[in-house]
Amino acid sequence: MPDVVGSLYVHVPFCTVRCDYCDFASEPVAGHLRAGRVATYFQRLRQEIQSAEHVLAQPLETVYVGGGTPTAVPPALLNDLLEAFGVFIGPETEFTVEANPETLVESTLDAFRERRVTRLSLGVQSFSPEALRSLGRRVSPGAADRAVELLRRSAWHEWSIDLVFGIPGQDLTAFEADVAEAVAVGAPHISVYDLSYTADYARCLERRLGPAARGEAEALAEEHYPRVSEILTGAGYHRYEVSSYCRPGHESRHNQAYWRGADYLGVGASAVSTVGLRRWANPKGVAAYLACEPPEEERLTPAIKRYERVMLGLRTAAGVPWSLADEAVDHEAVERLIGLGLLEKRCATLLSSPRGLDLGNAVLAAVLRSPE
């Protein structure tokens, strides 16, 4: 009897333009459209899903269509893909699609509702034109405001705004204005991510803003991230993961499945799957994926899965049962970090304190033991 998974991730790697800072598996859509590869890619996605149907629960608990920018492709292609998930979508399925503000229009929302999409994840990154230019994000002025107003006017119930913290050239006051704007527009869910630096973006940034810009931005982010939590918790948002805040009842169930170590299937270029003690990653580029190059496979062990479950669980406010953490952590380090106020033991659960969540990677590096 094969393992059955309750979560499906679908990767759509196409964007209108690839932003300078982007570290995701994405490619500009125009050339692929001219060559007919977008339609071929979507056909290949459906074939991959069909070939794995025996491990997919019906209905699924969560489906997440990410990218890239799924809404950057022709609507007919995206709508046909979403339609193909019908057999897996039940009344309780959380069905999320990512969108960028400049690609969101009313007809898109209507089509999503018809196909039982329940949640939108909006990649705003910043409401500031200056900050977006620093990221190399090519967005028309006011695109985020228009997209948010469309969601509000359409009475969309579940939606999220993604923001980036530590954008070079942006001071704390400007970032606080971004967070305040996300709160003011009524986003039920707000994610705040530290900026990642690719080698290309670091070089581009140095040419534009000088060699000190990155260090200054990283220092600001490290010093002032607690201010993010202060603003959002003060506005009634619950921090349930290192980077995720929401109004009560608006958590991302798909991301929660990852954090509790649930198995999942990923389809599309660069997508990763974990089913039982198997993990595999599809080839990263569109061309390699369409050529059906074999995935990279990894054999897991129960110890590795336990390690990952503890590592992910300590990124959340809920933590992990001590019975699970017991064999995966250094007990002396745990006691030391409890003494420093970074970890807590409560009701047979090990969890990170609010400050421990702020310092998430450092806490994990200090307490986790190698699974091998």
C-alpha cells in the first residue's frame, strides 16, 4: 500500500520579468510563449500529476500553485490547469494561487472562484517605488494598491501579502510604513521575509548603491526585526511561524503542513517531493523539465525525518513535542538557550520564545544534532 499525501505543490516558473533580487526557479515568460513551451509545460504538469495520482489523497487537504508568477501566463492556460485539479478539491481543501500585483485583474478572480481557489498569496514585497527599484522589481506605480483594492472590493476572504525586510536604501521608518500599509488594507495574513542576496544581485546592488549598501541593510534587518513583531502583534496579528503573521484563523494550512513535517508531492520544474522515506527534486530549468530529465533522488531515514520535523517545528510558535525533540537536540545547548530566554519547555513541548523566533537560524544551529 503506497504512502498517500494530503498536500500538492505545483510550480509555475514563468514571470513577466525576472527581478534582480529573485532567487527562485523562474524564467521570463515571453520567449517560452513564442516557442510554444508554456502550453507544453502545462501539459507536462498534468501528465506528472496523473502519473502520481496513486499517492494523492482525494480530496487533498491543500493545493498550492506557486512560482514564478502563475498569473503571468495566458489566463486560458492557467484556468485549464486549475480545472484539472477538480477531482482533488473538496469542500475543506485550501487551494492557494500566488499572484503579483501587476498581473491581477477582476476576471482572474472570477475564474479562480469558479475553480474553487480559496486563497491568494500576493507578492507585494514593498509599497514603496524606491524600495522596489532597489530590488530591481519592474512594477508600474500603484500596482499593489490597485491589486489590494480589487481583493477588498471582491470580498476575497483569504489572502496574504508578502513583504521583504532589509531592502538596501530603505530605513526603518520606510519599512514601518510598509507594514502599516499592509495592516491598514486589512490583509488577513502577512509574511515578512529577510532579503536573500544572489551573487548577481549583490554585484548589481554594489554598482547602484555602493559597496556599503548590503552591510547597512543586513545590520538594520538584524537589529530591528523585533519591531516587525511589535507592530503586527500590536495590530492583532498572531505570529505562528518565524516569518508569518495572521489574524486568528487565517493561517496558511499548506505551509503548516511543511512545518509539521507532513509528506507532500511537488510537480513542475525544481519542485521537491517527500513521500515516506523517499525525496526527489525535479530538474530546475524549464528545458530540462520538458526533456524529462530524471529527478535527483535522496533516501531518507527515520532519524533524518525526525531532525527535519524538529528543525521546522522550532520555527513555529507551536514548537514540537519533547518526546520528538529529545533525540534530535543537544540537551546542554537547550538548557543554555532556555536560560538565555530563547527556548522554552512548556507542557512537554519545546518551543522558541518570541526572541528565539527572531534569531531562528542561530537557535537551530546551536541546539540541533546531526541526524547521522
